[in-house]
Amino acid sequence: MSGAVIVDTDVVIDLLRGNKQAISFFKSREDAIRFSAITVAEIYAGVRGKEEGIAIRRLFSAFPVIATTSEIACEAGKLVQIWRTSHSVEIPDAIIASTCLVLDAELSTLNVKHYPMFQGLIPPYRKL
């Protein structure tokens, strides 16, 4: 799946809030964008109102959502073991990271500190 981009929750939140940089990013990578099932859960956990719920459903129906397989889960557990003490990596971020690793996909996040396993990770845009 090389060429795919797994988009982290923070970038999705910016998109849903109408951030122009996030919108531009999504338009520029439209064919490559994927979501981890974890991101779907995190976004739905913060839904505010019926209209936002509709927008979220539309977004997640427009792009592939990658389920957490046992291979992804096993890799996530290994990442937590390696990085929990030094960087406080927790299971949700580890699952997103392992999804990228298993699928050989790029990670798009603004929270690069949450992903020490990706050296040189650069956010897709900087907030103004």
C-alpha cells in the first residue's frame, strides 16, 4: 500500500473545523488518504451535535478506514513496550503508528512528539 497516507485525529479535527491548511492538505493527497479505525473512534467520541455527526459520517464514508488486525495490534503492543517509558506512547497512537508500519504507509500528524518511532516525521502543515 505504499503511497497511502494514514491521517491522524488532529488533522481530521482541523479539517472538520474548516482549517484552510487541512483542507488544502486533504485536496492535495485525496487519492492516498486512509484512516485508522482508532481515528474514527476518537473523532466520534467528540461529536458535537447532529450536523457534525453527519459531516463526520460523510468524511469517513469518502475515504478507506483501516481495521485493526491482529498483526497491527501485535505491532502496536511492541511499540508501547519500546516507547512507553521514554515517550509515554499509549495504545491508540501505537495502533495508528503500527497501521502505518504494517501497510508501509506515511503518517500525517501535527503531533510528531506522539510518534517517536518515526524519526524525522514532519507535520503536513504548521498552524498559523
